[in-house]
Amino acid sequence: MIKPIYIHGMAGISIQPTTEPGYFFDSILPYTQNPVPACDPDYKALIPALQLRRMNKSMRMAIFTSQLALQDAGRTTVDAVITGSGLGCLRDSERFVEALLADEGQSMNPTPFIQSTHNMAAAAIALALKCKGYNMTYVNNANSFESALLDGMLYLGEHPEATILLGGVDELGERTTTFWDMAGYLKRDAPAIPTSLTDPTPGEIVAEGATFFVASRQPGPSPIGKVTAVETRLETDDHTAFVGNFLQKNGLDADAIDAVLLGYNGDARYDGIYQEVTQALFTGIPVVGFKHVLGDYDTVIAAALALGLQMLREQRIPSALQLSGPQPQRLTRLLVYTQRRGGNHGLMLVERYHQRSDNRQVV
């Protein structure tokens, strides 16, 4: 049986100023474009300039957010690094293929090929931290972060005294987004962030980002919260049954959930999945969105996990993200459910942790 893991620190880069201290979506940066690049922080504050020049976007975002997460947890190193990435270092992949076509494979610079692999972000983090322990990257489309999270929970089950760095990262590429547009994935009709969810149109607004967490099996003195369960499914014909069975397997019913985070992104073709689940299971329960302000990318659920943990820490839901339901009096247990383009369904249970004076855990 997979046991819960505790989150001690976290940080994220997104299209919103999530690296700013104290930011909690009380103000939303608007955009009228598609795709939308992430807000770049001052990378030089945590990464030496000489190293920064050699890094692609994914590596920069991953190292910066991992360092911030470690600072948030009050640590300097970890025992393992586990990441998820749907498309890896996409820009270097595109650069390598373009050079291959242009030069017909002759006299090519190997650097873009070396840095195009999906595990470069995790490798760069390990080098920066001098971490020689377990290092793994999961590439599973829009379930990449959930796969990394499952592995992290298994690893900590086998190494209960260890601390790990766990995260998801994806970057935008110029050529790839052109292909997505040709395939009809992108929203063409007046794309905007925040995305309208009351009058959805076909297509998604794609973005990029990185979110990292410091996690362990031990609660420690003051964890932010804990992840108790995660499940994925490539395809399902009955979305309500998928969510309901997940709750049942974890000994819960819908009334035990204080708020549900759903991946509404304004795509008229797929947002009905969330409406179906809400009407069947979560009527009267607060519904929180995140893709309509963060955009969509394969590991955006990592940002949703960070949002959920922040909600538990702050004990409130940002008004810009609450889509329906009352403002809850208390936030103890959250459910995160997302899918992308009708597939790669992912579920996470996130809970609050509180230590009583007699050192007994209270949830």
C-alpha cells in the first residue's frame, strides 16, 4: 500500500508571478495571445551567470524553482530527484532537428542534441545540488507529473528517512506550437488569459512552467500538507465512475471533499467532462479552476498541487479561481482532477496537516 508523503517546501514558475513572495492569485496578469510564455524571474539570483548561458529554458526553470523549494523547506540538499516532463527540453529538440535538416547531418553541433533529452532538467538539478542519489524522469504526456509523484511515493516507502525533490517542467517550442495549431489544438477565437469559461470555444491556450516540491515520509515540525493518493488513466468512458471509484478506494465520499480543483481551460470540446463530474458528485462543493489563468501544458497539474497546498496553508480560495460553490469555512481535504484533450486523466488527494500539542496528528 502506498502511504502519504509530506510536502515541506514548494516553488513554481508560470505565466503568473508565482515566484513573487506572498503571491496568491489575488491579481491575475492578463494575456491576449496563444501560446503564452512563462514570466521569467531573475535567474541570476540563484544560478551563476556563466552556467545560465549554457542552459535551455527547462533547465533554468527547473533549477530556479528547485532552489526556491529547498529554501522554502529550509534544506540545502536532497537524497533523490524525480521529475516529470511531457515534452522535455523542446526548444533544443527543435533546434537539433532543424540543424539536421539544414546540414543533412554533416558537421553538426552536438550540444542541442545532448540538451534535448527529457532528463536534462533532473540531471542539471542533481549537478547543481551535488546529489548522487536516485535520479529519474517520467515522460507520459499529460500524466508525466503524476507518474513522477507515484514513483516518489514508492521511493519514500522504501526509503522512509529520505527526502526527495519532486517536480514537473515543460517549455514551449516555436515549431511544435505551429504543429498544434495545424492540428486544431490551439484556441484561435480571441485567445485570452483569464480564459472565459462561461462561453467556451474550441481550443486551448498553451503555456509553460515548472513546479517543484521537497517531500518526505516524515511529517517533520511543520509540513505544508500531504499527498495521500494519486491515480491516472489514459482513457475512460465514464468520468464520474472514475472519480467516484477513486474516492471509494480511499475510503471517502464526495462530502469528505472541502473543495475540488478542476482543469477547466475554456475548450468547448472537453470542459463538459468537468461539468459532468461536478453535477454528479460535487454539487454544492466549491469548484476551483487553474488552467484558465495558468494556461495548459502537460505538467500543469504540478502547479495545481502547489495551488491546493497554498489554499490549505492560507485557508481560503482566491476569488479569481473560485468558479462555483460557497467559500468554505475550513479547508482540510482537496481533490484535484484534470485531463487533456479528453485523455490522460489524473487524480490527486491533498490534505492538511496539523500538529496538536500532544504531538498527535490532526487532519
